[in-house]
Amino acid sequence: MFDKLYLEYEEYLTTRERKPIKITLPDGTVKEGESWETTPYTIANGISSGLANDSVVSKVDGALWDLDRPLEKDCSLQLLNFNSKEGKEVFWHSTAHILGEAMERRYGGCLCYGPPIDGGFYYDMAMGEEEEQESCLPGLVTSKRDSPCSISSIWSTKNTSPPGRGNPSR
């Protein structure tokens, strides 16, 4: 399903007219870009690779916006890192999904509820007759990178850009 929807989105992007746009940063600096091509990550990386790597999410005209989502028109852009309240919330939300999928893949349980909370995130999981055991956690933590339970493996099925740009929520 993801692959089908992603291909449809890619096709949609090719139909959008590219136009010069102006991206206004919080300090008033204006960056030039191209609609449907330039992303918040592109702008951040143009300023510095450190800024790009530290950014978790952006705000475009006040709305949360994925770093890899193309900008559509003239806009204001704010880059948020983990130190911001919204950056933490987005990071924890994404990380909760990664943990949940790793648990499903490794233990075959059924996810119930797992929101980000103040100070982190969690996931409740129904595992049939099995009781919750502390022994489950090391299996998730020590999964090899090429394992179907690894963060890299899970990430590659959900996103086109790898988590190695500075944080695993990307």
C-alpha cells in the first residue's frame, strides 16, 4: 500500500508547476527556492550541514512540515531541533512508531496504544498468552542492523530518506 501511494505522490509532484519562491527565515533572511522542489532540509543544508543534521521537523507558515516535503509557495520557515517542545514531540512520536513496528516484527504481538508522553514515549502490546517480560527489551536493543527488526530496516520500508541524517526520526 505504501509503495502504491508513494508512486502516486511522486507522479503528482511531476505535474506541479515549478516557480521561483521566497522562503523567509525567523531572522528575516530570505532564501530563494523552487516550488515543489526545494525542501526545508535543502534550505537547512544550504545554511550548514550541522543545522540540517540537528533539525527534526520544520514549521512552514506556522504548520508542522516534514523536512523532506517540498515547499509549495512563498512561505515562512522555522527549523526545529530536539531541544524545542515540538521537535521533541515529533521525534518521540516517530520513535514510538519505530519501536512499535520492531515489537510487531520481533514478537508478533498486536500494538494497542503508544503515544509520545512528557519525557519520552511507550507502546502497549497484546502478546496473546505471553506475559510481559523484561527479557523482550534486549532483543529489540541488540537487533543487528540487517535484521528485519532493526531501525534501519523499519525505516527503509516507511521513508525514502535514511535515518542517518543526524537523527532516527527522519
